[in-house]
Amino acid sequence: MSIRSGADLKGQVRLLCDAVVVGTGAGGSIAARELARAGAKVIAVEEGALSTSADFNQREEQMLPLLFQDRGGRTTDDLAIRVLQGRGIGGSTVHNTNLCKRTPDAILELWHERYRVTGMRPSELAPAFERIERDLSVSEIPLAMRNRNNDILRIGTEALGWRGGQLKHNRVGCQGSGFCELGCVYNAKQNALKVVIPEAVLAGADVIADVRAVKILHDSSRVLGLYGEAIDREGRVVAEVTIDAPVVVLSASAVGSAALARASRIPDRYDLIGRRLRMHPGSVVAGRFKDEVCGDKGIPQSYECTEHLSFEEGSDKRVWITTAFAHPIGTASVLPGFGAKHMSMMRSYRHFSVLTAMLHDESMGEVYLAPDGRPALRYQMSRSDCLQLQKGLRACAELLFAAGAEEVVIPATPRVVVKSRRDLDSIDWSFGKPHSVPLTAVHPMGTMPLGDDPRSSVVNSRGEHHQVRGLFVADGSLFPTSIGGPPQISIYSFAQHLSPHIVERLRH
């Protein structure tokens, strides 16, 4: 079949297929591929456009609006947390930094024991993980490709005797330009856009960009298809699209899938859809070094510190630390201060190393519909998570000083500047909370969790809605809790693992 644009459609269009997949990121691409390979007639629709390496020009002011939801401006409803999510064929796999980690075994065991998730213990998911890692060419990032920013994290981690290590990625032919989050102009990312969607198309899937899903069609007991709107580049509706299908797979992210389910009035006996939103919110700490760091060059993230991360519920160690760096516009937008002070900070841009403390969060937010029908996010960090954030900020500062930073800067309001490691003890870290430090989240999850108890889950362990036959979920919405690390491999692998159940539904 093909990848085509809904902008070319006109009037009222009616299509027929075996399964319609909503979203073409990690989960949706795999679902479309596996269904097509099983002989099903599949249509995958994507709200955003088809963009390729030829469209990625490394210009922040152009790529952010193109590749991100709400033009890169999505936030929680109180404006405390910026939420970055992909929009377009390939979803967030187009802009992510290619980190590849499996769901921790401890998390999978927790889900089995407490959340009644069956068939997904580590040994049961291993084949899916192995398949995905092979398909996406996952490998450890070579030491020769570790940039100065990541080496500073390694030096600090080893100096303190903390736990850390090299990360894995899914790049082949990386040129080290450092613009991963703006789309790879060198086409080195082995992601949904480059690898999986073309495989789905080769197997017969029909992929349609520029189609916004509006409503899941159903009779409260089974799905009937999908209604959507085709949009042009200016966002104007050019066609109404109805797709008749006995199976609908939601892969529009933990925000988009939950919002669509709510808008469609999917039965929700226990009021669970959109609840339990986890996001891995995080903040940054910068260290100024005498020599140039040039953290915007090379692979953005290749090393991690896991000293302060464990996976037991209620743990006092729920912070994952890795590097974080932004290009000049992004950096200028988060640095505090005005005029000469802001200019002074920007002039030190090449000398900064930046770390992020990302929470394995236990706070639970909500995806709901705003009055205009658009998805909205409500999320209040618990006191426990605020304390974890404060510990994470301090740990980042300790790592930077241990690696030789001359001073450490936390972009709080007001800005916090620390001149030595011994001064860390005299700081009141209570400023580490929403609205006082800039927070960013890139991993929404948990809004349609799976499990075999309908009182605590939206879909069963096969990924199918407890009440609506033929409605499946294959994205980060499935996770009953936070997973404490980058989720792309988990989402790909869960979709791979669940796809046979979707195929089985089509045959019965």
C-alpha cells in the first residue's frame, strides 16, 4: 500500500478495513506491521505530517513546531511542567534521543504481583525485547562517541563511587551532530519512521498522515471503527473520514489515547480512563567548567547514574540521573535572569555541563478534555516526589563538583548559584518544587493501564478493553506505574508482545 496525506482527501470519505491503528509511533508502527504481516487489511492514521530527513534542518524555531504536539508548547494545566510529545509519522521516535532500556525486571514483577498483569514477566517478555532490539539495531554506545558532557557525568559518578554505566541506542551511521531532538538529517535513527513504518507498508498497511482521530465508533460492547478529520497544513478540515473496522488499536500516547477514549464515551465503569498519569518529570542542574564542554555536540545522552534509583513502591531512591543539554534557543528559554545577567550566562554556554534528575514518579495526574475538546493534563506532584526531586538536584550538584565544576547553577526562581561542594549543606533545598524550578516531562504513561482486574485496569493483559470487544491499546498508556527510565523499547516491545492477541481477535 502506501503512506499518503489526508490533506489530499475531499468531502466525506468512507474506508473499510480489518483494523485501524491510531498513531504511528513506537506502539502503533509495530501493531500496524504485525497485523499487516498476519494478512489483515490495516489502516494506520496519524494526526501529524510525514516528515523525513530531507525536512529536518536543525533549526529549533522550525523543527519544534513541526515535530511536537502544540508546537512544543504543551504543558500541564497549571503551567508547572512542560510536556514534550511527538507529532507526525513515527511519533516521538523521530525526536527522542534514542535511549534503549528494557522495562526493569523489578517493575514487571511488581505489575505481576500487585497489579494482576499476567503473561508479562521478564522471561515472558524477553522474546519481544530481543526481537525489537534486533529490528532496531540496538547496541551499546561506543566509548569513542561519548561527548564531554557525558564524560563529566562518568567522572563525577566514579569519583563519588556511585553506580552508573554506559547506555544503549538505536543509531547506525551517526555523525554526532547533536541535533537528535530536532529529527536526524543524516537518517541515522533506526526508529519507527525509518524502519518499522516502511516494513508495515511493505506488508500491505495503508498509512495516512494528517488525519485527526475524533471519535471511536462503538455500541458500548464492541468497536465499529473510527471517525476522523483530514486536515491541511494550516489545520483546516478538508475531509471527514469514516473507517469501518472491527478492531481499533489506540497508539496515540498516554495523552492522545486517553483523550480519544474519553471523547468517544468509551464505557468506564470504574472511572479509570485518563487517571493515574505518570510523566517522569525532571529538572536540570548546570556546572560551569574552566575548559569548554560543548555539550550540544555529539550524542546527547550516553551515560547514566543509577545510584539513587530503585523500583520498590515507596522507595526513598526514585531518581534517574543522566545528561541534558539544549541548543541555544532552548537554553535561553529556561535560564533565569534578564539583561546583563542572562547574557553573562549565555556567554558561558560552551563551558556548561548539564545534568537532569528525572523522577520515577508516584504522583498520579489526569488527562481530561478541555472545553474546546483538546487534551489537557492535570498533575500535582506529591510531597514525596518533591522531596525526591530535591534529592536529585543535590545529587546532580554533587556529581558536577566531583567532576571539577567551578560553580553550579540551578535555574530556579530566583537562581541558585553554588561555589563549592561544601556549600551544598547550607542550602535550603525546599525550592525544588513545581513553579520554583523549570520542569519538563517527556514520558507520559499509565492512563489506560493493563491488568486482569477491571476494578483497577482499563484493558486486560492481552491489551483489550475489559468491556468493549475489539478495542486495544498499544502505547505507554498500558503501564500500571512509572517505569523509571526511557520507555521507547518498552512500548515497541509491549506492542510486539500483544500483537498476536489482536490478530487472534480478528480471527474470532
